[in-house]
Amino acid sequence: MKALTYHSSKDVRVDNVPDPVIEQSDDVILRVTATAICGSDLHIYRGKIPAMKSGDILGHEFMGIVEDAGSGVTALKKGDRVVVPFTISCGDCYFCSKSLFAACETTNPGRGAIVNKKSVRSGAGLFGYSHLYGGYAGGQAEYVRVPKANVGPLVIPAGLADEQVLFLSDILPTGYQAAVNGDVQRGSTVAIFGAGPVGLMAAASARLLGAEQIFMVDEHPYRLEFARATYGVEPINFREVDDPAELIIERTGSRGVDASIDAVGFEAKGSAVETVMADLKLEGSSGKALRQAIAATRRGGVVSVPGVYAGWIHGFLFGDAFEKGLIFKMGQTHAQRYMPKLLEHIQAGELHPEVIITHHMPLADAARGYEIFEKAEEDCRKVVLTPGGPAAG
Ligand SMILES: NC(=O)c1ccc[n+]([C@@H]2O[C@H](COP(=O)([O-])OP(=O)(O)OC[C@H]3O[C@@H](n4cnc5c(N)ncnc54)[C@H](O)[C@@H]3O)[C@@H](O)[C@H]2O)c1
Ligand SMILES: [Zn+2]
Ligand SMILES: [Zn+2]
């Protein structure tokens, strides 16, 4: 089959690779009908994620048709159309039983990314996300093996197009969890840093939950303008406004917002020193977006962090957070927890995640898709790849 494989930084290719096979009785083999490129894939693409091997198949946002099912699969049958969450979770360990699916302690034979790990078990395995997270083959491919198939995949009713539901795999639950973690409710004020797909899904979710005022910070005018027109955000371009947090404070009665959402993560731009230090491995993450989020949040408010962080940050103003009495919530998304409810919102016409898609491409053009998305060329917001030709309806 054909699959998008990693070779080295900025070198991904569609190669011929062996077809996946059933390895465990609760596996299914999925024929992928649609798959997307995530901002998390860009961290890999830029060579920033350790433990990648040449030939690893990328992709953790995908859906398709069940082609084959192991003898222990009871929740699905051949021919079902499903969306697969990016976190591989067993469904019955200590953490899965608390609906903390991203913390599943049975699916990741890798070490994860905790620096001061001691003997704690690794969190959930992830599709297409390095050997730190189990080395599972990803779904930017014609076929993919889906382990724990009784727990993760969500069956999609007929009548919904692939593109309407594809983002249930990751960015929609991620944006939603970010808003829920931010305790966003009717009348809330929210500042979202990052107008990429995750920031946009956070804006859609914040609106759904009743937020009254949403600020959005980025450097790409086309992303900010889309968010203004679609979700009614107040756009702030950090290339034009020197200190977005200060502007947000001014516009919220010198208090700051109820919740800030950092949808940028460890490769945040805007601090040349931290970018150089991170490249030299003297710094784990750029703290630029996180510092802005802390500064923009009112006393007693929440800093919700869906953006991925790694290792340490020297410029993390923990004292400021203490003085303001902030609440921090963060981490990988417990996708399975939110998928059914979000599907209902899509069916009810209350969420339209597909509106962020700008690029539809065959899998064969995936390398170009990475390049366009990474460079934010052609006003790219989100790339969807269709391995088997145009998406199913
Ligand atoms: N928690 C999870 O489970 C989960 C799931 C999916 C993605 N993510 C992470 O979410 C983050 C965003 O993903 P995405 O798909 O939207 O990626 P993306 O790269 O398309 O978006 C990031 C956006 O942040 C902007 N940005 C850069 N520096 C900034 C700064 N200092 N202030 C404000 N904006 C800044 C960029 O211009 C870009 O538009 C990534 O770190 C990704 O790994 C986490
Ligand atoms: Zn993702
Ligand atoms: Zn588990």
C-alpha cells in the first residue's frame, strides 16, 4: 500500500510499504477514506520530536471503513464507517475507567516525554507519533491497523460526509476540551493564542458554550480574518500589536479574561532568545505564548493549554500565576470522552468543523500538503488527504 513516511526533518514521502495485518484479536484494519495533517505533525516534520525512525508512517487524524476485524472485536463489523481517536486507549485500566483516556497506562510500550519520569507508567500510545508513544503506524496511508478497536473508533451514521466528522479524531475534541478546561460558560471572556486548527476549534467550542467575548492572537492575517468572520473573535496580530496581553487587559476593564487558551505550544514564535535556546537544546520550549496567556488572564481565572509542551521553560513566571491565583489545565485530549457528544452537535447543525478546510489533496500529494501547511502558504488552514480518491459522502 501507499503511506506517508518520515525520513528526516522536512523530508516526508509517499512510499510503498507492506499492508498492515491484524496483530491482536481486538484490532481492526481500516481502509482510510480521509485523513488530515495536524499541527502536531508539524512538530515531527520540523524534526522536533525525538525517537522518530526513517520509514515511520505518520498521521493520527483519520477515518475510514472497517476492512477486516479480529476475532475479539465486538463493537464493530466489516463495512462500518468510523472515526478513530488519536489516543489508543484500553478502556479498562485505572485511568480509562476515570475517562482519562490519554493517560491510559497499558497501550504505550515507549517511554513518553516526561523528563523527571521516575517509575511512573507512560501515558497512552498515539498513532503515528514516534517511538516515545509506542511507534504505532499512522493513518496517512491507504490502510491502518487500529488496536483497541472496541474502545476508540466511533461509528458514523449515514448522511454525514467524511469532512463533517473527520476532526472528531483530534482537533475538535481538543478545541472542546480546551474550552471545557477553561471553564468557558455563558458570558465568559476568553483569549485564544494561536489561530491554527486547534485555536479555531477552541473558538467554535467557546462559542457553543456561550462565551461572550473571544480574543484571538496570531501573526497570520488570513487566519485571524477567518476567525473574525466565522466565530466573531476580536483579532490581534502580534506582529502589529507589541503586547497582545496588555491590549486584552485594557479591553476587559483592567482585569484580563476569565480564561486563556494556549493553542500554540512549544514552538511559539516571538522570542528570538528562546527559539535559539530551544534549537540548541538549552531550552525545552518557547514560553512566549504561555507568558502571554498568564498575563492576559484575570485573577482566579484559568490557563488552559492544549498546545504541546516539552521539557522545561526557564521563563515560566510561576510567581505571577501564584499571585493571580490562576488555575492551570492542560494535556493531551481524552478524545474518546467527547466524541459522541460532539457528533451529536454536528448532527444537530451546531458545529461545522469542516469549514476550516482549505486544501483537499490525494494522498500522493501529501508531502506538498505538509510544505504548504508548515509555511502557511496559499492561505492554508487545514489539509485533508483522501487516499482512495475524492472523499465519501
Ligand atoms: N493537546 C492535544 O491533544 C493536541 C491535539 C492536537 C494538537 N495539539 C497541539 O496544538 C498546537 C496547535 O495545533 P494546530 O494544529 O492549530 O497548529 P498550527 O501550527 O497550525 O497553529 C499554531 C498557530 O500558532 C501561531 N503562533 C505561533 N506563535 C504564536 C504566538 N507567540 N502567539 C500566538 N500565536 C502564535 C501560528 O502562527 C499558528 O497559526 C500544536 O502544539 C499541536 O501540537 C495538541
Ligand atoms: Zn493532532
Ligand atoms: Zn487504559
